[in-house]
Amino acid sequence: MFMLFFDSEGLLLCHFMERGESVTCARYSEILRTELRRAVKNKRPRRLREDVILLHDIARPHTIRHTMDTIRDLR
């Protein structure tokens, strides 16, 4: 399985999951904090100074309080 993160300018991050790995709220939050943040910093540095809107397709981990707190912390 893989997760794609992109914006209006194109692909930001393609994260491949290990076979059998599940997308838990902790894992999703970790990807947001580390990999996605790094990808935005490298590819779209001005976006870190702007408000970012995340659209989560059918993923459920984004509704968990832990993930909501991560998203709020990252602004």
C-alpha cells in the first residue's frame, strides 16, 4: 500500500507502506510530522508560512484525536 500527498503544484510525497503494515493514527501522525513536513520544506518552502488545508480521502486515521492534535500542532 502507499499514500500520496500532493498539492495544486503536483506530488509532494509518495510513502510506501511495508507489507502487512497498517495505517494507525500513530503511524499517520509520524508521517505527517516527519516525511510530509520535510517534503513540503524541500519542495514548497513558502507553504510552511501559509495555512495548509489537508483533504483526507477515505482514510480513517485522520479522525482520531491523536492525529487531530498533530495536525493542529503543525498548523
